[in-house]
Amino acid sequence: MRVRAVAAHPWEVPADVLAFPVLEGSALLGELAALDERLDGTLSRLHAFGELSGRLGGTALFPTGLPAQYLLAVGLGPPIAGDPRIAAHRFGAQAVRRLAGRAVHRFALWLGDDPVDTAELVSRGVAEGDYDPGTLYRADLEEPPAVIDELILVAPPGADVGTIAAAGERGVVVGEGTNLARDLANRAANDLSPMALADEAAALAARHGLAVEIIGPDEAERLGMGLFLAVGRGSDNPPRFIVLRSGEPPGRGSPDGRYLALVGKGVTFDSGGISIKAADRMSEMKMDKAGAATVIAAIATVARLRPGVRLLALAPAVENMPGPHSTRPGDVVRALNGKVVEIDNTDAEGRLILGDALVYAERLGATHTVDVATLTGASERLLGKAVTPAFGRPQGWFDEVAAAGRRVAERIWQMPLIDEYVHDMETWSAELSNSGPAEGSFVKSGLFLSQFVTKPWVHLDIGGTGYHRKATPWAAAGATGETHATLVELALAGD
């Protein structure tokens, strides 16, 4: 998809479709009023009729006699409803989703009065909105994603079109990376085993000039990755520990010495193991690799935008199944950092593989770490599908991660780490249990991970935000790729 910016009035731009945002309850002012004049009051009549209400998720598509053959009004809700960055991103996504199944090759979007601030978010929204997981395995979608050859960003006359176009191009690249993460997360467990995920990571590394290391079970045992190995014992699909590297090693060429590691949970299917899950919604557990998909896609996206940035991505990939060699509740294992852990619940497996991965990241020289995981169902019950709960230390590092999220319209909410709860996680045979009583269990999930880091660290729990069970006006059902944009922004801002 080519990106072009033009400085013009909306009624001057040739396109198959021109989209513009409408706020709920707002009058037709400024450029919209001038556009209405050139349409002989069509917008006013639609507004009075209720077709141009501006309600969130609402759209109106109608033909015109302008250079743009069709106009598409996109409702963004009330003016005070929320973050304007989120509105900008949703504008692009809602607009292109409305055009599914339509023959649209030149798609223009009117950016309004803040084109430099919104161009990247709107363009990323278009790239992400034009995604349907049905294309992974089906060729007969009733309304397939629109095939857009040219994305035209319309800014007011006199605007800096070079800057706007560059921002739009970056937005599309980030959106394409988000869609890569979604593809990996959405793929079925029989299609994407730990070994297959490692092969995909290696192919991406070759494509984008990344170094790659794939650690198998024998090497993981030699290294002492007892937590990682404990999870995959019940499966016929052996685990793979994926390491991707970009740029120079730490201490070489870095102005501040920072070496960021992105760590993602890669459970390609999670049955719960011996502590087996209920059958209801177990099919969703192919999504338990969403964290790994996100960090693999993020390092590839960073390499596309700025090759050579110092960055690590680690994805411990396992399949958690019951079997003759499965880890049992009550088994005691030793982590890579020497900590002794009792596995009380084999369905609390994500924190196990992440524990060893966080230790290994620091062994590889990481000075700052962010991990991403569909770690708990509690995250969804707590904050729903729109906000990612997070833990982290020290506060300055957490604030950097959260600020990166705000810049790219991804919501992150800090949760407390209550150190006195660590004592409740001890057992008579181990320093830590991977599960326990329900009291404070969500806080304890973060505390467990904190025992495996000594450097600045943030944990993002995408158990709620990582995938949707039903489509929204701005996103397809299935994996969302949430936090991919945050990780890319963080990596580029810190370099």
C-alpha cells in the first residue's frame, strides 16, 4: 500500500472513497460546512435524518459528484469521550473495515487540523483495520479486506506533506507488524507448533538481517532452564527457546548503554497440562502464544524502520499438554537463576517459562526488559478488553513504557507489587510456588516474575487485550496484536 499526502481541501481530492471523522453531537463546522455547501446540503440532510450521528462505530457511505466518488463518514463518539490518539487510530480502522468487500484502490482520509499528530495513528489504523483472520485458512470470505493500492492522507492547504507522508508510511509499517503478530497468534496449534514458530522466527531473521539462535531441549537442560523444560514435558512437540538479536552487543555504540530485551510467552497450545482446563473455550488457547508473536513481530518491525537498533527478542515456545511425561502438581524444579519452585498448578505455566527467559535475557546483557504474556484470566476480569494491566520496577522505567503506550494509543494501567505477599508464595519444600490461594493471586503473578529480574523490568499482561472473541467496528475477532506498537515505539525511542 503506497502512502501519499496532499495539502488540499477534501472536495478537491480524487479518490475512490474519501473518509472523514464525525463527532457525536457536533455541528458541521469548518471544512465540513464548506464540503456540505459543495454537496448542496447533503451532509446537513443526513445529519438531520440521523445518518450522520457521529456515534462511536457508526458510518455512512454515499456517492458524490466530487473528485472523490464516495464519501464515508466515520463516527468517533462524543468529543470528550476519550483520548484523541485512540480516536485517530480508530478512525482509520473503522473506515477501512466499512469498505470490506468493496472495490477501493485509492482511499483518502481527511486528517483535519492536526495532520502531523494524527497521520501515523490513522495510517496504522487503516493497516490494522484491513485485517481478517479468515484469510489464513479460507478463500471464500463474503466480505474480504479491501485491496488498497494508494492511501491518500489529506491535510489542510499549506501543510508539510513530506512530514505527514513519512509519518503515514511509518504507521503502515507498524500496522503490518501488528498484523504479522496477529497471524502468528491466530494460527492453529496443529499448524504452528514450537518448532514451526521457531522456523517462522528464523525466516523473519533472514529477511530482516537479524541474528537468530534456537535452543532445543538438550541445550536448555545443559543451561539449567528447569522451569522452561517443566512445561513442555507432556507434549510430543518438543520446546524451542527462540532468541533474536538486532544491532551491536551491549556496550558497543550505545550512548547510554541500554540494551532492551522483549520477552514473550509462547505457549502454542495450553491445555492446562495435568491441571487441565475446562473444555469451554479451550480452543482459544492457541492464542496463548500471543506474547511470543508480539515480540517476534516487534523486532522485525524495528528492523524494517531502523535497521541496526540494539534489541533482543526472546520467545520461549512450548506446548502444555497432559501426557506420560508431564510435570505433576507438587513437582519441584530449579530455575535458571537457581531458585527452587514448586509447581502447584500446571496451568500456571506462563510464569514458569517467562522466569527462565527473563534470567536468560539478563545473561545476554539486557539492561532493561519488557515481557508480554497472556498470563492470567484475572487481567480480563479486572480491566476488560481495552486496558492492559502491568507491573514494573523501578517507577521511572515503568513510566517510560506507559508513555510509549500512550503515544501509540495503547492503554497500560499500573498494578501494585506488594512485596510482603512473597512470603505467602513459599512452600515447605520450595522458595516459590507458581500458584496458591486466590487472595491477591493477580498481584502474585507479577511478584513471581519479579523474582527473576535484577534490572529494570515491566510485565504486560495481555490476557484480556490480546484477543477479541467478537469483532468490533475497528478490529476483527481474534488476536489483536496489542502492545506491538508500544514495544516498537519503546525500542525506537530508547535508541
